[in-house]
Amino acid sequence: MFRSFFLNKKWALWAWPGVVLILFAVWYQVQVSVQINDWYGGFYDYLQKILSQPGSTSLSEFNGFLWSFGRIAVVAIVVAVFVGFFTKHWIFRWRTAMTEFYESQWHKVRHIEGASQRVQEDTAMFSRIMQGLGVSFMRSVMTLVAFLPILWGLSAKVTELPLLGQVDQGLVYVALLSAIGGTTLLMLAGIRLPGLEFNNQLTEAAYRKELVLGEDDASRAHPPKLRELWGALRTNHFRLYFNYLYFDVAKWSYLQFSVLIPLIALGPTLVAGVITLGIFQQISNAFDKVENSFQYLVNSWETIVELISVFKRLWAFERAIADAPEVPPVLGAG
């Protein structure tokens, strides 16, 4: 999964320079987010001024704020499109490297149940998931690095926290504790999902193989055998659905109520009226960025479960390749 791309001279110009380029592009996207956060502070203070003092500004000044945001947004759009386009090409090269290795070892493992699925379907799933999770993980880390100092500084403007009173840089600790609590909750609720997803693929592969064999062999794919395989598939699916039921209860309950956490934390400060609307917007946006970065596992847990399942299948497939006796490939074999 990894050596075929990152330790292969053939793909060296794609593997490591590609990582560096993606990292730089994601870092630049985060810097654009920082610029937008700064713009929020100035713009909402400006709104507070013109709403409380009618006639204190002009339309051209108002449009100037909008144009400044437009310039930032255009850069953000261009960089986002580039990151998406290049990352897709980079990931496809990774999948190609994996596929070439598995094809070269096909004569060793062609007899394994689901071997064709490993080479075609699982490599596609692995590359697709790695694209999404990898970029979002890098963005979360860089967002945390960029916005944590901002939230740390803005926390000085918060007079006190509910029940706790004055806490230096309290909002940072609130975001951290909220994310730790949510992550722990989701991990406990979804602890069985990776194994169930893995078993789900095994039952799907067994049912599909029997149908494929039945295309050429009249003695296979008889209704009793198919009903048996379908029953195993159905049982595992229903068990998976039940586990996702209480996982989703935990996930959506946490995500919905977590919206209130920064408002609750800012309650005494807002009631005291010691910050402006612009400062409130900056704090709210920075808190969301930091909390979302801490919540990487929460937001990605279902995808991580899918990745673990794919990884386990490919890892088992690679162990079978390593353990198989050296058999020379048969040229021209179908």
C-alpha cells in the first residue's frame, strides 16, 4: 500500500514532491482563512457603527469592504480548485503504483477469494478515502496551528466563564475539552464498526463469488446456497445498521449541542457588553476553527471506520502475497 508508491523510484517525482506541494497549498488555504477572520472583525465593527449611527458612512465605503472580501474569496477559490485537481491526480498515481504491484503478484494470489476485488475495488476505495482523510487531516493540523494563537489572544477579552469565573485563555480549554469529550463519546459508540464493516465485505464477497461461478457452472449458485449466503449477508448488515443507529444518536446529539458551547462560554462577557460585534465574530469564527480541528476524529470517524476495513483487507491480501510460494507467472494465461 505504501512502499509501492513512496519507496519506488518510478514514482519518486510524484510521491514526495506531490506531498510537499499539497502541504503548501493547504497551508495557503489556511492563511486565507486567517485573512477572512481578520476581515470579519473590521466588517462587523463597521456594521455595528453604521447601525447605531445612521448616516455615518457612505455606500462606497460599504462596497469597499465587500470588494476586499471578494479579492480574498477569489484567491480562496483558485487555490481550492487547484488543490482538488492536483490531489486527485496524485492519488490516482498512488493507486496505479499499488495496482501495478498487485498485478505483478497476481499469479500468487489469483486463487484467493475476492482477489479481483482487492486489486480493483479496494485500491480504488483506499485511494479515494486517503484523498479525503489525508487532506482534511493536514488542513485540521494547519488550521489548529494558525488559529490557536488567535483564539489564545482573543480569549483575553473574555471576562469570565459560567460557573468557573475568570480563567486565563479559557476559550482554548473549552474548545479542547469539548472536542475530547465528543471524540471519546464517538469512539465508544463506534468501537465495533470497523470489525462489522470488515465482516460485511467478506459476506458480500462470498455472495458475489457464488453468483460469478454460477455464470459458467450450472452446479453453482443454486437457490439454497444463495439463500444461505444472503442470510449471512443480511444478518451482518442488520447488525451494522443497529450499531450505526446508536452511533448516529451520539454523533448528531453531540454536534447539535456543541453549537451552543461557545455561546454559553461567552454568555457572561456578552451580557456585560464588554466586546464589540466584530470581536464577537472573530472569537466565534476562531473558536469554530479550533474546535473543528480538535474534532477531526469526530467528523471523520465513519470514514476512518471504512478506511480501517479496507486497510485490513489489503493488509491480509499482502500477507498472502508474502507467504505464497514463488511460482513463475504463466505467460498468456487468462
